[in-house]
Amino acid sequence: MQIYADNAATTKMSRAAIDAMLPYLDKVYGNPSSLHSAGQRASEALVAARERIAGILGAKPQELTFTSGGSEADNQAIISAAKMGEKSGKKHIISTAIEHHAVLHTLKKLENEGFTVTLLPVEPVTGLVTPQQVADAIGEDTALVTVMYANNEIGTVEPIAEIGAVCRERGVLFHTDAVQAAGHLPIDVRVQNIDLLSLSAHKFGGPKGVGVLYARRGVRLTNLIEGGAQERGKRAGTENIPGIVAMAAALEESAAHMDEASAHLIPLRDKLIAGLARIPHSALNGDPDKRLPGNVNFCFEGIEGESLLLLLDDKGVCASSGSACTSGSLDPSHVLLAIGRVHDVAHGSLRLSLGTDVTEAEIDYLIAAVADVVSYLRGMSPVWRDLQTGKRAYIL
């Protein structure tokens, strides 16, 4: 059996997205900035896609800027808000300890430029941050609050509307990295008091390499890319029309079937959680209820995440780990450390992110496959032997 359980990393393109994209690869291939008819047909597709996406987000079309993906959108949102604040003497930014590196690395860059950054701690295990924490951290010099909508590793969904309300009341710009949430959770930027939002197409059935930055009217964007007047002069470069059209189709389809997808995924997700929880000395990471419909993240004591992934791959399971070993680092996930997992436990983590086509039989297979691999790895682990013989104390 082959099971792709790494949808938080990327999803496959939906049939709707592929069908929408194809005509713009070989028929309507003009440059949307050109005045001739071929260019104008491409321009019309660009306008239509912007309107469709804006409608789903509760935004106005002119408030959307198309980007290369979520990381670029995060960078531009945060840098723009920081530069706006700087002009009025505000150089303080609030975020959380569990943000994506696209946010954290941008904040570090701004720190090197003289900004101060407060990273709020999150609740142990669940990873939740409260609106009160945000309210308490806001000062006279606060320019921006940036809190991710749903965490990419542990799946926790933050109280975005409530945090947005605090920011709106205090006159502080609010950005949310909604890369994991878009297409899976309802978003309305007006109702939720969101000033800036980032999303990426390949997380909800669209193509890689295209995303959106929403910036509420009145938020002045700082250019990251110079060279042309595209995207109202805020993002130079010929627009990726095939990708943008496909993204609009994928988001429209995901939004239309969101309730249906959640109703299918949540019971299967919870069955997977219950099954993995039966493995001794294991623990769920993230909030058990306030989490993405398809996200399951566990730590298993006494093993390494990299070995777990490789052996699961042998069993036909595509997954990911909270350990950063596979990217060349020996450090475990900053998210798992932030929710209180110690290094030894954080190294033995597993993220299974389910697609909407997952079946109950596949859930049963995942439970059995993970249990088998964990047992096998523990059987050859000196750490596990030390735990069993009492030389070390169990943590989980």
C-alpha cells in the first residue's frame, strides 16, 4: 500500500487546478502587460482570478498581490509593516516562538536593523497563544503583531479573530501566516480583523511557486522585487498566469468543499490519534481539538525521527518528522521545543498530514505501520534499553 501522508509539505494538484491551468500554457500564453489581444486575454484571466480569490477571503481584489509563494508573502508583509511603523517611531514587533522560519528569519533580519522583537511563549503541549498575551505585550512602540493561523508542524489553530480584535482596538497592524489554513479553514479578513495575510497555492491543491499577499487598503507595501509596474508596482515581474489561474480554481474548489472535507477528515484524524496513542511512551503534540482537520503529530520516546521516516517509506508511507535531521541539522524542531518537548523526545517525532481522499483502511494501515516501525527501532536502540532497565527515567 502507498499512502501519501505529507500534505502539510505539499498537496498534489487537483484536477480542477490542472484543467484551469492547461489553456494558459499553450493557448492563452500572452504577457498580461501587453496591449495586443493575446496579452489582453491573459490580463482578463489575471483580473478574474484576483476577483475569485478576493471573494473567498472576504477581501477586495485590489488588496491582493500575487507572489511566488507563502515565504515571499510573509517577508513582504512583515517588512512592509515594519517600515510603516518605523516612519512613526514604532520599531517593536510581536510574534510567537512557533512561527514558520519565513517569519522568524525575517524578524531576525529586522532585529539586525534595530527593531525589537518579542516572541510570545505558547502553552505547553498545545502550542496555543492567548489574546491576553498579545494585549499584555503591545506597547506604544508596537508596529506589528504576526501570529500564524495554524501551525505547520503540530496543527494547532490559533484564536486569530480574537487576536485581530485586540490589535484593531490598539491600533496595531496584524499579520497572519495562513499558509496551512487557507483552503482548509474558513477565512474572512474583515470579520477576523486581519490586516495582512499570506497563503501558498500548493497547500490546497494548487501548483508550487505561486501565492498571495493580502494587504488591507491603507497598508503601504514595501517592494522586495524591483523592475516593473506589475501588481500595482508592488511586485515586479511578469505574472505567473497559469499558476495564478490554477490557484484560484484550487482555492475555489477547496472552499466549496471545506465542510465536507472536514466532516470526512476529523473522525479519521481522531481515529489515527487514538491508535498511535496506544503505543507506549508516546504523546500527541498540539491541541487535541483546536487543530487542522488532517494533522497528526506524535513524539515516540527512545527513537530518532529520521530512522522512523526511512522505515515508514519502505512500508509505502510518505510522512515527515519534527526533527530537522533531514535538512542537515542535528537540532530538533523549534516548535516542539517551544511546546515543552525535551531534545531527546523531540527527535523522535512524526507528522502525518492527511489528504481529503484518505480512507479508513489507510488509517488502519498507518496505525499498524507506525507501531511496527517504532517497535523495531526501539528493539535496537541503546536509549530504549536504558529506559527499560531503569538506567534512564521515562519522560513520556
